[in-house]
Amino acid sequence: FTLETLKSALLEGTAPGAAWPLSAAAQALVTRRLEALSAPARELLRLLSIVDGEAHAELAAQALGAAAATLAGAWGELAAAQLVSGARPAHDLVRDSVLAGWPEPARRPLHAALARALAAGGAPAAERAAHWQAARDDGEAARAWREAASQARRSGRLLEQERLLVAAADAAAAAGLEDERVDALCHALQARMLRLGASAVLAPVRDELARAQRPHARGFLQTIACEAPLNLGRAAEALDAGAQALAALQPGTQTHHEARVLHARARALTGHADEAIAALERARAQASPEAGRTGLMQLEAALAHALFAAHRTSASLQAQPR
């Protein structure tokens, strides 16, 4: 294939650095070899053409539901026809020819089978998500993008986390899952706030609030609308947003816990320290497992700050999270 392409480039006088023309002779050669393949070999080559990188034998067998003997014979057939190199198509021309003769809707079942096989093998979530998306299973894609975002967050890759959460939001939107879309988008905005500061999320939050209708969506967005101005020293603005968040959110959820803490911080900063202390003590007594260790530490830090604002220095030091 490479020799035919090189010959075509020389004969046509392709300029240095320009894309080489696809040789008609090479294309015809690939087409003839593809047409001569058995059904198992053709299915295996299709699988190899949509895998990112190489597909090991176990992955191919599980995705295709093929017996080891059948798969070995198909692999040998492809190697004899010089259509594969190791566990991938031998040339981009081979992959392009396979995809050109295989309509996108017909690829979806194999993408879905590959996503399931990758999940069984513990493959990275982003790799699975890409195949679920290609399979047009947007709900599964959204869940896999969220898992990939969590993996990125644990590794401290905030920009990657934000991009993956946006992909999750887009997939959820395509699936008609509005609550999941807003939830992923809100987490993306929180990641952006950690990277770029509170000012970077004010406009996107306003835009989303203008279109959000469902209570959880509005509550989560108002929680961010409370946190951002709070971080910018605009406590009165944060106080109003926090009150709206609490009115919209379901008590006992993690987001409701976050909103309670943020609203209490705003109260303490607007001269209502005693009210903030009472609210935080109630929140601590009512904290559900969904709050998590991080949520409880944030509550304790907010309580320590409120006690300090109330000039109760000794109690503030005792309340510091440990």
C-alpha cells in the first residue's frame, strides 16, 4: 500500500509537505482483499478499525462473542492478506476503506459491544465513553464521562475534569436527561472556579439560571451563585443566592448541605454571626452520610469562622477542623 501511494505521489509531482494522493491502484488492491475476506475476518477487521490503539485477543473475543479458534483463524487470514500489522490495520488506507464501506449506523452495535468489553476489562472510563457515544447510547456515555471526570479530579487534572464534565453534560442533553445535564455542568463550573477563580463562572451561572426550570437544577446553580460572590467578598449577594438555593434543594442531599454551609458563611459576613452559628450547629446535627468527610470539614471551618465573627475566640479555636 505504501509503495503504491509513493509511486502515485512521484508520478503526480506532489509538493514536499503536501498530503499524498490516495493511489487508485492501492485503493483497488485493498478493496479486492476486503471483498475476499470471510465473515469472521471482516468482523475482526471492523473491530480493529474502530479501536483506539491495539486490540488484544481477549478484548476482541469478548466484543465479537467469538470462540478463540475462530478468532485465531480470522487473525491469520488478515495477516496473510497483509491487512493487519499486529493488532491494528496495516495502513490508514485499510482503516479508511473499511469505514467507507460500513455505514455509521451499522457500526453502533459493535461500538456498544466494545464499550461493554472495555468495561469488563477495566479500561479507562474515557475510552468507554467514546464508544458509548459512537454507539449513540448517550445515557451510558454521560455516565462514563462522569466517571472519567472523577478519575481526572482524583489526579488533580482540573482542566481535563472540566472538559470531561462538559462532555457528560452534552451527552446527558442528547439523552434528554436535563437534571443530569445541569448536574454535570455545575460540577464543571465548580472545577472552572477552582482553576480560574470565582469571576470565571458568574456569567455562565447567570445564563444557565435564565433557562433552568427544575428545582434541583436551579438549586445547584444558586449554590454556585452563592459561592462565587462569597469568594469575591460580596457577602450580601451571596446571602440572597444561598437563600434561593436552600428553598429549591431537597434537604439531606449533598448539594443542600453545601448550600447550608455557604449561606451560613454569608450570614456571618453580613453581621448575623449568631444566626450563622445556630444554622451550622443544626446542619452538623442533621448531617447525612451524603455530606462526606470533606463536607463536614467545610462545615466545621465555617462554624469556626462564625464563632470568630461572634468574638467567641476560644470556641472558634476548638471548632477548627482537625
